[in-house]
Amino acid sequence: MGYDIETLQNLLKNDPSNFQARRELSILLVNQGFNKEAEGNLKYLIKYFPEDAELYYNLGIVYEKLKQFPEAKEMYEKALQISPQEDFYYNLGEVLVELNQWDDAIFVFKKVLETDNKDGNCYFNIGLCYFKKEEKHLAMDNFQKAVELNPNDVFAYFYLGYIYQEEGLTNFAIQSYNKVLEISPDYSWAYYNLASIAFKSGNLEEAKNYLLKTIQYNSNDIQAYELLTKICLKENNIDEILEILHTQLSKEANGDLYYCLARVYKYIGQMNEYYQNLNSALENPYTLTFPKKNIKEELKYVESKLGKETLLPQNKIEDYQEENVDSMEAEEKTFEEDNVEENEFNEEEFNDEFEDVSEDELEEDNQIQEDDEVEDFDENHSVEE
């Protein structure tokens, strides 16, 4: 028909049984993001046309957009029972990835490759599933195939870089990350991983330059600030790191950054500023991933030296849930919670400087921020509706 949404809605007001108008309206609603309205119209049509595979397929797309993945899976499977089409398999595979059903997803994407063995996105998704299953060499094989078919697949190159890095193949990892940046010069995580490689190799200036690039393109990358703080303390670039941290904190308060700033002030012996920033870190508990209990003990220790009264937030720190603490940052924590008794501060541990960093402390730094990144994969490896 070629009508717009308003015209089709008016047609249906006058003739609710105009199935062609309702079908066209449903597709327009899906494409323009009116998912709940599209859902209602598609369910109405399915009552009358229960053997129409396209209706189930489009309803699956609606549920996928609504993040209702079990329902999307059911619709795609019904579509495939009626008509086993390549697009149906592909979309089902994406939903299975969302549901962490890796083996089923691999099977489905391989069904797509039976009819189109040149689909680079399928190889990428199979590689991702093997990666999640920790079958790194099978993952690598499929990522390699993905970039052969699609030389601009930035995510496949990124995962290849990560696997090479984990396997100790540093030169190959660097080549892969540089390829990522050649395709996408603002890809901050590639800069961060290059910084980690440089740091482990002892190339502190190179690492610092990569970290500055990281925060240039992602000013909220807290891990980059933490590592940058360590490097600047090692090189005694105090003014530089103070300016960087103060600049970011002037834009948005962050518990982790306040803690980094506190340790800089501790390093240069400005105890009042050290004390104030420890307080500020605790006053921002939702953005503080360093152990809160140990920062409280650290604060009490500084208080005893300065003769101050601890200025804790009104809410008890223990009342806040710890579930947002990212396990990837565990090795970055200065004080191990298990080693500090309640109401007791270990001065010897306290003097174990924040700036003293070993290679082991970076073991977890290079982890891919998978939950955020999978959303990027969806946007760049999806089937057009």
C-alpha cells in the first residue's frame, strides 16, 4: 500500500478486518520502534494466519527489541518450524547468544553457513560462543575467518588481540589492536589493552600515552585512571596526575577517582587533602569499587595521625550493596579486605604503597568489558529487518 502509520490506523478504524493494512502497519511500527503496538497487531494477525512464518518472525524481532529473549526465541522457532529460512536461523542464533546458550547458538549459526558460507557475521558469532565457552583456539579460528570475509570487522580483530594477549603472543596482539584502531580510531578499549601491554613490558611512557588516548575517547574509563595514577606516581609526575584527576572530578564525582586522588596526596605527604579525599571516596559508594571496609580503616588511621574526627556518610557503608564491584578490578585493590580485622588497621600494610605495581596486578586489567560490548555487537552484527 505504501501508506504511513496514521493513514493505516485510520483505515483500520473503518475496517478492522483489513488484514493487509494491519500487516503493513505492524511492519512500520516495528521499524519505527513502536514495539508494544506492533506486538498487539502481530498477535491479532497470528490468530487468523497461524501458519504465516513472517508474522512469527516479526513478532520475534519485537520481543528481541523489548529484551524479552525467551519469547523471541519461541517466535523464531515457530517461524522455522513453518519455513526454515536463513534470516530466521540467524536471528534465533543472536537470541541464543543473549540467553548464554552457546552450543545451541553455534548449531544455529552453522545452519546459516550451510546455505551461505561467506557470512562473516556468522563466523564472528560462532567465535564469540567458543570464546564464552573458553575454547579459545576454536574461537580464534572463527574470528580469523570473520576478518578474512569482512576485513573491517573491528570486534573480531579486538577479540583476536585479546586471545593473542592472553596466550602471550604480544606482537600478534599489538598487530590486532592496531588493526582495530586503523578501522576505528576512537576504540578506547584497544588503547587501554595496548597500554597494559606496554606497562607489563616496562614502557611506562608508551603506556601513559595510550592511557591518555583511552580517556580522551572514554572519559569514564576508571581503570585507565587507576593505571595512569600508578604510572605517574612511578615517574613522579605529580602535577600531571593531579590535573587529570581534578579535571575529571570537576565534571562528575566518582568514588574510585577520589580514592586515586587520595593516594596521590598521601604519596606527596599532604595529609589533610589525603584525608578529605578518602572521605569523598566513601561519600560516593555507588562508584567506589575499592574495598569500602578497608578505606574506612585507612581513614581511621589517618584520623589518628591528624587528630580529626572521621566524617563518614550518613548511611552506613555496610548498608550499600557490593554487587556492582567488578571482579575484573579485584587485583587493583590496594588493601585486601580479608587481611584487615574490624576496627584494626595494619600500619605495615598501609605503607605498602598504591604506586607499587607488579605485573600480576595487571592480570585482570586487560579483561574485556563483555556486557557493554555485546550491545555493540548487536548493533553491528544484526540482520536487517
